[in-house]
Amino acid sequence: MTIKIGLGLPQLKQYDVGRDVATVARAAEDIGYDSLWVFEVLMYPTPMTQGFHGVPGLPWPDYFRSVADPLVTLSLAAGATDRARLGTGVLVAPLHLPYQLARSLASLDAASGGRLVAGFGTGWSTDQTAALPVAPFEKRGAVLDELLDVCAAVWGPNPVSYQGEITMIAPCEVAPKPVGPIPIYLPALSNRSKRRLVDRADGWMPVASGVRTLAEEQKKIMDLATERGRERPLGLIVRVTTTWTPEPVEGKDRRLFHGSVAQITEDIAAHAEIPGIDEFVVELQVTTRDAAELVDVAAETYASLRAAGI
């Protein structure tokens, strides 16, 4: 079975979101991309109290200084496309009120004709959590658990009611409903999050960081699924963040997914040897200068990946 290919939508400061999202989304669908994706960064702390991904002293990427809202971006893409699935990779659950997010996602799925894929994470940034009147960072796992409960309630039949630690929904009617079940994907980095993934999600959505690492993590998750008696298949969508360059990168400066389209294809093809991958989501927007270049590189990348048998 051919592995699906998704594309990250333009959300960064070099793009005109109101114009470029629709342009790139339409072009990507015409090229053949199976899905279109967004990610979430709430703010860029100044000063930051925590390094990138919690690594002391590691600065946040400069492009995090301006990231368009993920649901606004997906809504623009939904109105410009007919076929491509629309995914969040990922929404940071503790930054949202569960009821409002569940209802917004239901409306987006209904508006797009049932094309939504919901990726949720707990987040790693204490600075982002501190910027909003939300639950403490230490409760981020519990917030994600409650969000999953609230989504099940809001997306299910009326009347809807729910009583949790941070959410109370008195019996009521909530509409519109999703067209069908919205698939839920989780990154699952910790042991607790892996159990949540196996018990509650439709699939796993890791960031590719090397063939060996991905294969080892996949085995842990599949072993856990067997141990916990999961019977239905567990989907696997792999996110790939690239730093594209017009010319090949040689020598020690060549990092994973860094370089020309041919080099990026080579790295993705190596990961594609791992059994069970359903889809790669390729993020190309970081180093392309504008929407026209993003579309050109996306077209070249799609053709290169398909020519490589992906």
C-alpha cells in the first residue's frame, strides 16, 4: 500500500496567511497531497525561562516568533479544498478550554465534509502554559485526558453532559456534530502518554528523529498495545520537519532532513522502510521564502517521494 503524504500549511511570518493558505492548500491538493497540516505555538517568551523542548540554554527557533493560529489556518484551507484531509499536528491541549475546543473541532469537521484529523499533545513549554489562565503545567496530562472525555461527549449524541475537574457541561444540545468519528492521534513520548495512546487514541503521531529511534519507539508501543489487549489497528502518521536548501548540503553540516529535495527524500525513504507507517507529513515552510517557492518545493518533493516508491 502506498504511504500517504501530507504537507504543512504556511503559518510563519514570511507568508500572508489570508492569501497564501488558500493558495498553497489548493496547489497541494492539485499536486496530489493527501492531507494538509498545522501546528501550534502560542507565543515566543521574552525572556524565556525554559529552553527549547526543555533543554537548558537551547533557544527556541526564531520562526516560533510568529505562528498563525492553527484552527484559523485550517478553516482557510477547508474553504479552498475539496479532498485533502485536514490535520492538527498537534494542538497543545492545556492551552485550551476543553468544551470550546471540542465544539470548534466539530464545526470544522462539519464544514469540511468530515475531513478532520485531530492531533493533541500535552506540550513541553512552561512559558506557554503560564501565558494563559489555564491549569498548571503539572496537570497537563490530566487536562489532555479530560479533553478526550469532553470530545467524546460533545461529538456524541445529544443531550450532552459531563462533569470533570475543569469542565462541567449541564445537559444540553450541542451542534453541529462531526460528519463521522474524528480520528485522534497523540505523540506519546512518556510511559504514561504511551498508555493513553494505546488505550484511547486512533493512532500515533511522532516526529521523525532517526530510523533507529522511531523503530525502537514503535516496538515499545506495539508491545504495550499487546500487553493492554488492544485489538483494533493503531495508525501511524510520522511528522517530518525539514530545512530545505536549494543546493545539496555536504559534510558535517548535513543534518537529518536538512538539504536538497533529493537529500530530504533519501532521509524519508530510509524511515519508510519501517513497517506500518501510514503517512508522512512533510513540513517545508520553514526555509522557503514565500508561497510561490513553497508550492514549487512541495511539487518537487511530492514527485521525488513518489518516484522513490513512497
